[in-house]
Amino acid sequence: MTAPTSETTPPGPLSGEQWPAPRIHALAPDAASQKAGVKLAVAAPWSGCGVCAAERLLWGDCKGSGAKPYQVTVEFPADPAQPPGSACTCPSRKFPCKHALGLMLLWSAGQVTEAAVPERVREWLTGRRERAERSAARKAAQEARATESGADDTAAVRSAAAATRRATQRVERISAGLDDLDLWLRDQLRAGLTGLKAAGYRPLDDLARRLVDAQAPTVAGRIRTLAGLLGADDWPDRVLAELALLHLLIEGWRNRDALPAPLAATVRRRIGIAASSAEITAAGEHVADRWLVLGARDLAGDKLVERRIWLQGEASSRLAVLLAFAPTGQSPGLAFPVGAAVEAELAFAPEALPLRAIVVDPEELRLRPDDGPTPPQAATLDEAAAAFAAAIAADPWTTAIPVVLGAAVPVLDPADSGRRIVDVKSGTCVPLVGEGGADEQSRADEAYHMLLAAGGGRPCPLFGLYHPGGFAAVTVFTESGAVSVI
């Protein structure tokens, strides 16, 4: 069957060239799924594969350990910012599963041809759309009933009152939890830090749990990081510095009404109260630009996966980070491939260090992954150090800032065999560290070898996170394109 022409094919992700592999890798819910998907991106286990560009459908059967092959179906959305929907008869609870990733990679490599949609795919698509229609119909019926009964205003008033009551209760819980934390901090200083080290992880975990109950989850996370600091060689200095920052955060919360609005918003977020998308859209600065996707990382928590995507404006030179969340085992909604160009209007959170952003109108977003490699606008390590100092002055709880180095190369220090990042333009060098800082030496070693393999030992633009202890590499930009580091 001949592929539909651009005149008959509706706009969508399949109407142009195949998706590049990095764009599909970005859909993986975790590193293990991504690796398993790559192994399945070969023709041997697959049969009955096909693609229908006009209906944005992809399907195939993958031979597994059982007698029957797994039936895989993928529907690509018209909105390029949204991930594809997929289904597979395998027992995996991850979405997309490794079979769906493998099939998409196989298609990306040009090994799946245009075909007529089989009946089983038609049935799956029909059921999927019927469920979506039923959900929309239920929502519309609820709205219609509320309108007919004249209860709109009453319901809105009740909803607003309930939201105000919940917000007041949360503030009270947070204040009580931080008062408890303040007493704990005073106890540590009176008893001495050696007692904190001798007590081990259990008391810290108990305190963190109480803070979670007090609805201050971000503070709880900082308490849990103390356990890692206690194992460092210079642990007294590092622990004391973290305790001081916790005390500063408590004082910031208690005096939030007297702080400048951007700093007060920063304190709330550091406590665990992040501004909603609607609040950011209403109060934040709007910047429309063509954004280069500098890097992406997934951070796995106990129940959620957080995806961070860093962008740089082509005209504005602004740096931004987009956040997306999903339950563990699923891929967050944002799936921008590194090195792609995104045309969008962003709204920045009105904080002391405005970095977090949201897409104002996702329907207006335009993703262009095939424009070819675009070098990012870069700085030197000296400029990065100055930017970090300015960030600390604005937001004292900053641990790292995103930085693009224009010409960086990884080297091995013969004196101590340590890994370094050398900025060729300024001649400055800093340690190569993991994203968690200097404590993640194994990740730094892996990043060092990946940088050598990708750049061939030549100076290349390098994006990463500048820490007080060094530079954590995220993406290297080579002549052939952007390459994610670990």
C-alpha cells in the first residue's frame, strides 16, 4: 500500500518523517524499560507489523516466553507534546511497556511499512474512543445537571469555601510541623552533632515522616538527605550548613508575609507548596520563543516519577525547566527529545529565581525534532560560578543551576586520578560529579566515559548542573547531534 500523501494525511506525528530514536527513548518510564526496548528493536521477534499514517496507528505481534505472541498497539496523538497511547497483552504495569517501545523503535528505523489496519486494532481503537466519549459525556451531563438546577453559583461558593478551609488547615499543620523541627534543631545543637551521627538513620526517618504528615514534603526530603551527609569525610561542616539552611527556611516561613512576593513564593515552594499552573499563568512572566531542549532527566520517588526538561530560548537566551509527574512505572506526559526545537509560549513561576516554567497553551506548541543539531548559547565556568553566586543570593536553598559550557572536555587528573571538566575558553577546570553532587562518584565515572565516547576527547558544548562541588554533565552537543549523558 502506498503511503498517504501530505494532501490527504491529517497533520500529526506520522505525517512527516519517522520519529528519531531519542524521541522514543524519552517515552520510557525508566532506564530498565528503555534498555529492554532497545533489545526488542530488531525484526526477529516481530510479526504482523504495520503502520497507518492517516490514522496515526502502529501495531505488531512480539514473540515472548509464552505460546502466544504479545499483541502491541500504539496510537500517536495529534498533539506532539503528548505521549502516544499504547496497549499490550503482556502483564507489565509500565506504560509504555518494553514491547511498545521496541515496536516504536523498529518503526523509527524504517522497518515497519504502511498497511491496512487489522480488525483487532480497529476494535481496540473503537473501545478506546468509546471510553473517552463516555467520560466526556458523563462530565458534560454533570455540568448540564448543575446548570439546570441553578446550583452553579452555590456549588462554586461551596467549593471555594472548602478550598479555603483546606488551605488554612494545611498552613496550620505546616506551622506545627516546623515548630517541631525547630525544637529538634535546637536539641541537636545542645547535644552536639556526634550524637546525631551515632543515632543513625532511624530518628531522621521518623522526623521526616512527621513532616510528611504535616504536609511539608520538601522539608522532609531535606531531612532524609542528612543521612547521606553524615557519611562524608567533612560531615560536620556539611551537616551544620544544612541545619542552618533548615533554620533559615523555618524563619522564612514564619515571616513570609513580610518578605518580598518572589522570595515568599520561593519559601512556600521550598516547604512543599508549589504554585499551580493557573497561578503561574496569571502571575508569571510570559516569554514566547523557539526553545532548544537542552536535557531531560527522570527522578524516581517512592510513588511518583518526576521528569525535568531543561530548555533555552533562542532569542531570549532564557533558561527554563518544565516538570511533569506520573505514577511509578508510567512515563510522564512531557516527552521532548534532547536537541529538538520547541516553539511555545512559556510562563515562569514568579519566584526569586524564576526557572520553573509551564507551557501556556499546549495546543499552540510546535515540536520540531528534525531541524538538525543546533548549538546552544553558552558560558564559561567562570561565568557559571558568578551565576551560581547570584542564584544563592536570590534563593539561599539553591543546590545547583543549569549551565551550558561552550567548549568543554573531560580529562583525567594525573595527580589524584580524579575526573575533571576543563573549560577550554577560560582554562578553568572543576570536578566532574554526579547529579547528586560529589558523593555520586560512580555516576561521575560513568559520565566521564560517555563524554569521551560521544565527543572523542574534543571540546564540545556541554549542558549540565553546576554544583558547589563540581559539574554534573547532562547532555553533550556533538557535530552529529545531542547525546544524553547517563
